[in-house]
Amino acid sequence: MRTSANLTDLSFDQIVVPRTNIDAHSHDSNDLQATGGRITVPDAHLLFAGHFERSGDNLILTGDGQKFVVSNYFKNANHSDLFSPDGASLSGKVVDALTGHNAYAQASPAPGNANPIGHVAKLTGSASVIRNGVSVELNIGDNVFKSDVLQSGPDSALGISFADGTAFSLSSNARMVLNEMVYDPGGSSNSTFLSLVQGTITFVAGQIAKSGNMRVDTPVATMGIRGTAVLVEIAADNGPTKFSVLTEPGNVTGSFVLYDKLSGAPLGSVSQAGQVTLVTPGGTGQPTLSQQLKTTQDLQSERDIVRQVFSIAFPTFNFDDTGHRKFGSVGSGTTPFPDSGFYPFPPGTLPGILTALGITTTAEAMKFADLIPIFPSTTVNTPPQITVTSASTFQSGGVGNVEDTQSSTPGNKTFSTADHVTINDPNVGVPPFFDVAIPYVPGTGKVVSAIGPASIPASFNLLNLVSIDPATGIVTYDPSTFRFLGANEKAVFIIAFDAKSGPDTVHETLQFTVKGLDDAPEFAFSNVSVSLSELAGHTGSSNPNTQTILIPFQDVDFSDSASGYAVSIVHASATGVTSGLPHDAAALDAALRSFLSVQSISKDVGSSNGVITEHFSAPDKTFDYLAAGETVDLVYTLNVTDAFGATGTETVTVKVTGTNDAPVLTADVGVHTIVKQADAGTSHAVQDVACGSLQFTDVDLTDTHQASVCLIADKVVCPDGVVPAATLLALQTAMTAHIAAGIANGVDDPDSTGSGSGTLKWDFAIPDHLLDFLRDGQTLTLTYDITVTDYHDGVPTGTSSKQPVTLVVTGTDDAPQILSATNPSAQTVETYHHETVIAPLTGTVTASDADIGDTLTASVTGDASVTFNGSTTLPCDADVASLVAASAVTFDSATTNGGASTLHWVYDPGTVNLDFLKCGDTLTIDYTAQVNDGHGNTGSQELTITLVGGHGTSVVAQGPDTFIFPQQTGSQSDTGFHAGNAPHYDVASLFPPSGPDLVHNWPADDHSANHQQAHDPVAQFNANDPMHHDASHAKNVAHLAANDYIIHPGFG
């Protein structure tokens, strides 16, 4: 009994007829010699699979984007052979055919006088013929001619039947050149020469191989054929070429001889059907031969190959033909068998014939009923015993007639009902009845019932999963369609059929059972991805950032339900921007696992579809570190396990996209104080400075930052003063701030990049002289806004943080400076009897003080120094104590404005004794002045008062008196006079005021005075003497004695 595996794809039309094995004789070695020089094509694939084209005298090979040109190849009559680097070759004549260069080639369609040498017998897919350089599509029935190049397309097969009965089968992408064929059925000089270029080619030799010379050329060797079935696999561009003979119907195996292409020397004979001969080209030397055994798969495949090629050689040899007739040749081809019938087997019993044909089933055997001899029925026919055997040998164990297990791999499996029937009939094959045992009677098989588990839904048609071919009894099913069966479940089918032996028929049933397995859940997608964004404007928030994740899955086991599944996280990881996640692997794993949980699992009994609902929830602050647009992928590997332990694995990716988080600048603590430098001058190099720093944070770890400063105008406060415009202007830019780039590992003032915390540093500097306006102790309060601004990838994000920084500048005293002074003009004074009143004299002192608002005062450093007529020696009777006293000088005060201030001073010594000061004498009084802004005296400035002596004034006793009036030229001050004071004088008599002096016209008024009338005018006179003195002046007199006369000279 044979197993059903041996019967797979067995069809009657694949039975082939064996041919006589005829030894090949040696061929004409001259035909194998190169006719020109040796040319090597570097790419073997291009040589054997490329497109050949003639361009002028040049040969061009193209294919797969390559091009190879042989210049002047066709220039000479004899064309060189082309070699691969390994030594495989195409002859010049083959190259001629591939390019259509043959002089006798025919263009399609062939001329009417050309004789075909064969025709297309079978064609699957596409094929073409190159005829005189023109490619023509082939169809079944088309003729082929000498010098044609036959080519089969991809996934195609081409069968050619030649005039002498030779049949060739070309697999996909094969190429063959029909070099020559001379065939006369009655002649003795028949010959065939064919060239196989590439591909797998099988052929059965015809009449020429028996009576003439048949040679088949390949790139590595030439075959000499005497009649056999041959398989050639040409791989000259990718390894050795394989040669083997095939087992023909009747278990006949032929042989052929391999010859060296160049020398014609025999290389070896191929005659063992179980071996493959490998021919490897030897470069410039002789090729090498090696053998290897065919595998079981090779032998099984060859059976189909033999049937294929024999069906080309003998078209009427059809396994599917159930008619009772003889087999013979049809069409233009010939058969090696007589026309009287097809009896290829030696005499013997039918079993021997069937065995020779490889026929093992009754259904096939019945087709050969006309071959069974008729014997007299002289023996009693014993009824057969027909039973259904246990499990088939190709199945693995189990209970029942036939048992199999579900599979996850799609694909049909079959078994023959007949293989599970045992017929015990002593008359089978035994004379005189020669009963034929037919385990399965064609047309009787039927699947009558199917039973499965209760979880199968009502709409599911279990009966459709198993079918039987009524004609053959072959049961077909796909084990993968039973995956709905769970663990410990099964589906049972009852198959009814008839078996027969001789005339006896029995009705039988066969039970076919498919056992289920626990199938793991499978997922529709290799990765389920969801996306969410960091909550905007929620920096530091513990609010959950959530997402619901639906994971569809399939579990083909109908009986599995939601309650039986368990979901577990087997691995969690993060990719992308992960700098803000825990760096410790264990901590990261724990954190990621805490974010994902199973919300629900749904799957109904009877359904294969389910959904797992996962819930993702993480505190939003977990992702604060992500800058705007940055992403992190949280990747989870989930195991979903059913109740029986079968596990499916799914990947879930949660992509979180960051939003921008604003930086946070900490508040400045306290007030920064600056004490202005005192008396530092006006140089810009001298500056008043302060500095400080502020900390800031930004949870976006890849953000960078910049700092800026702005003076708050309405928070510039000077409580009792006004800030100069120049100072205000300088204060706008006096403070700067910066953030140094870098990581917080030892770098001063680092940005928060990478750590989340940064430092902002500010500096304040202003030239000291711009603060000179501040008085000692006066304050100037400044408030600046410092801002840190967020940047990502060099682009501002639009968010920032601002904090005020306050500075208090305290003023110090700047000493005033005396710039100049003005003195009164020289003053002419009159002397009067030891008591002279000097009218107050005034001047100014100009001083500067940078401090605005100080009260500026002045004083003299002490008593003045004095000179008399340029000499420090005074007359002996001079008393100047009152004249030089410090108290004689007084000053007013001024409030400073930061620039020059003027103080007025007055010299007023009161009543003094200037009797020593004669007319024309000069008395110079020098004081040293100083100023004071309330913080001490400073400066030194000389003040000068100049007194010039003038006319004197005499008081005489009552009654007439004489006096001397000195000659004068004019003076603006009164000068006392006495007798003998001047070298020239007049003597006059004082007349009573009753009448004028007729000579001098001096009116005199006798007037009584007393002490109470001091300073009253007591006398008045007008004088106009020959010395041109005249006076008309009222004299204020003090300390007059009663009944005294006063004489007051006036002059001009």
C-alpha cells in the first residue's frame, strides 16, 4: 500500500513511455572548436541571460543596466566564442543565432519554402522566438524552424515537439538555439544539433538519436544522445551545470555521454537515475565532473517532469482518458512505438504492468482495463472482506480512522479514502478471476456529517471545511481553517463511500477527526500608537495626562472569552528625548509601568475578535522637561495570555509631544546699596558699581535663555531732589544682565539647559560724577525689571519671567570750590575829627558745588591784612583795628544747584578814626574768604577793600575863626582840612550867615546844634573861589558841640 503523499498530484496524463537506451557515439569534435579568438565577458549573467544585438560589425550585450561591446566581432567570417570568467562558453554560431546573423535565418513569418522542424505542443505563460533578429510571440501550434532561438518567459513553460518525435520541455526563462535538424524517416544520415543556453530543460530523444547523430550543446559540455530522458539545469552564470537521466515509464533508465566542448574528448557518461552529474567549467582548462545523490524531493519532482515531457512526445498518452481504445501517435510527430498500438511493457500480469507505470490506485488501474487478458472463469470467486483501517501512516497518532491537528500554516492537505481501506480478497490478481480490489468506488464518496464544540456560532458552516472528490475519493481540507478549535476541542466528520473487490460492493464510513490547539491571541497591528501632548500652561501640575488605547486582537479559538485573558507588561522603554525621565533603568521601568493599566477586555464566545482597552495616565509634570515640539516615545511590550497559557505579544507606543513651559525667575531678596564715592572728579573711569544674581528654572531641558534689563521710569526716586537729565540717560543702560552658556558642572552662571536650573547675573555701573548731584546722605532709589526669555532652537518661544531689582544709591559730600570773587572799587573817604563813617562796600564770591540743594555760606578766615600807600608800615597815630576786623565783612548764603552759586559780601567797619589818612593816601585792606556747604570750610579767595583819603571837615568854636581851605582839583569824597594842610591856602573871614561873602560867595548859616540833633544839617555853604572849588552840600554831622559852627567844603 502506498501512502497518499506518493499519490499527490498524480494524474493519468503524466504516465510516460520508456524509450530504448542507446549509447551515444562520439561527435565531430571540429564542430566544438572555436572559430575565432577567445573573448571573455566579465559578467557571466550578462553572457547567458543578456540581450544580443548586432550594430554594424560590433556585438552588443545588454541587460540589468549593463552593456558590453565587442568591437569588430562580425568583421570576419568566423566569429569567436564568448567565454565567462569561469570558462563556460557560447560558440560563435550560437552568438550568430542570438543576434539573427545567420545567412539562412528566416524572419517571421517563415517563407513558404522553409520546412518546419517542429511545433509548439504546449505553452503555459508566454514564450517567443528570435528569428533573424526579430522577436515573435509563440502560440500553441506555431511551427519552429532551423536557427530559431526559443525563449520561455518568466513563470512560463514551453513544450516543443520535433519532427522525429523528440520532445523538449523548457522551464521559465530558458533559452535554446535550434542549430540544425536533418530528418528523413527512411534515411540514414539524420542529425540534430541543438544548443541549450540557459534555464532548466528536459527532453526525450526521438528517432534521430536512434539512427543518426543527436548532439545537444551546453555552455560547459556537449551531450551525445542515443535515446533517453534527460534533465539539464544550466547555471553557468551561477555555479555548475547539472546533468541527469530520468526514470521513464516501465522503470527504464537510459544514458548519454558528455564531451569537452573544445577538444571533443569524452568527459564521462551519465547513466544513474539516482545521481546528478555536476559539470564545473575549468577556466582555460578542462571542466571537472562530480556526482551527488538526488534527494527524495528531487525524485518526486522528476516524476512530474517525466510525465510533462512524455505528454509532449506522446499527446494521446492521457491518464484521464477512460475510453477503451488503443494508444497511438497523432499529429505530425512520430512515436517510437508501432502504429498498431501502445504496448510499451514486456509481457506479464497486470500488477507488473501497473507497477512499471507507477500506478497504485484502483481508479488509475481501471483505465487500463482494456490491457487485462481475458481468462476462463473456472475458479469460484470468494467474497472479499473490506475494512476501514486505523490512522493513516502519514498522520501522527490519534484515535479514529483518520486524525489530524489544526495548523497555523495555510495550505491544503489530502488523504485518499482508499488508503484507509483494507480488502482481503483471495481472488485479487489470482487466476482465474483476477479480481481487482477497488478500495474506493468512484462517485460514491460524501461527507455526511460534522460535529464540533458548542462554541461554534450557528452561522458557521463546519461541513464546508472538508470536501471529497467523488471521482477519486481524495479528501481535501486545510488544517489552518480549524484554528477556531481550542485546546482539547475537536471536529469530527463522517465520510460515507463504497469499496469494491471484483463484483462485491460494501458501504463504508470513515471518521475524520481534527483536533484543536490553544491558539495565542494575534494582533492586527504590530504596533498600536497613540499620541498626546503635554498640557500647555500647567508647569509642575500633578493633573493626569490621559489617553485611552484600544488594542484590537484576534483569537481564533471560539471558546476563549474575555474573562480568561490576562495582560502584562513585559518591557517598558523610552526613546526620543528622554533627558527628563529617570536615568536609573529600574526607576524608569517602574515609572513607565505605573502609567499604563488595563481598563477592560472584551471578547465573546463564538467570536474571534476582541479588544483590549488600556488606560494611560501620567502626571503632566512628568513631561514638563519636553520643550515645544519635542517628543518622547514610551514603548510598552504587552503579553496577552489566554486561559490555557497561549501568549500573544503586542507593542504599544505612547508618543508625548511637549509644549513650551515658561521659565521662572526667582524674586530678588533685599535692596542693593551703593555709596557714592566722594570728590572723585569728572572722569568716566571712576564708576560706582554693584552686582548680583538671580536663580531661575525652566523645566524644558533643551531650552536656552537670554536676559534683558529695563529701568522702571516711575520708580526712579530721589525724595528731595531732581535727577539731572544726563544721569537719567546713563541710568537707562547702567544695568546689564547675562546668562552664560554651558552645563552646570563647574561653569559660572550656567543656563538651565540640561539641568532645569540656571543663574542670571546682573551688573550695575555708572560714572561716579553722574551721581555728584546727591548730597551727603541723600538717596536715589532705582528699580530695574530683569527678564529671562525662553528660546528653543534659537527661536524665542514667546514666554519669559520678570523680577524687579532695587538699588539705593547714597550720596556723599562733594566739597564746594571757589571759582572767583569781585571787589568794590576804591572808596574815597572824608575824615572828621577822629570819627569817620564809611559807607558799606559790597562784592561777590562765586563758588561751585556738585551737590544739589546744599546751603552754601562764606566767611573770612580772620582779620584782614592792611597796607598804607603800599607799605605795611602805618602812621604812628593810625588805629586800624576796626578797619581790619573779621566782623567788618558779612556774607549772604546760596542754595546749590550743581553748578556755580554767587554769594554777596558787605564790608562795613562802622565809625572809624581816619584822621591819619590825608588826602590822596591809600589804605588797602585784604581779607581771605572761604566757603562752607555745611560740612566744613573750604577754599581760599582774597577780598580787597581800598580806601583813599579825601577833604577833611573841621568843627570850630563859636564865633569868627579863620581856616585854611586847600586848593583842590576835584574829588568825589569829602576830605577834612586844617590850617597848614596844604601848601596853598586862602585866608577868609567867616561871616555870619546874614550875608554872603561878596568875594567868595560863601554863605554861612549860623546854626545852633545839640547832641540830639546829630546828623542833621547844621550848616550849608556854597563856595566858588578862585581855585575853582565850589560846594553845595548838606553835611550830616555827628557829635557836634553846642554853639559850634561847621564848615563843609564841597568841590567838583
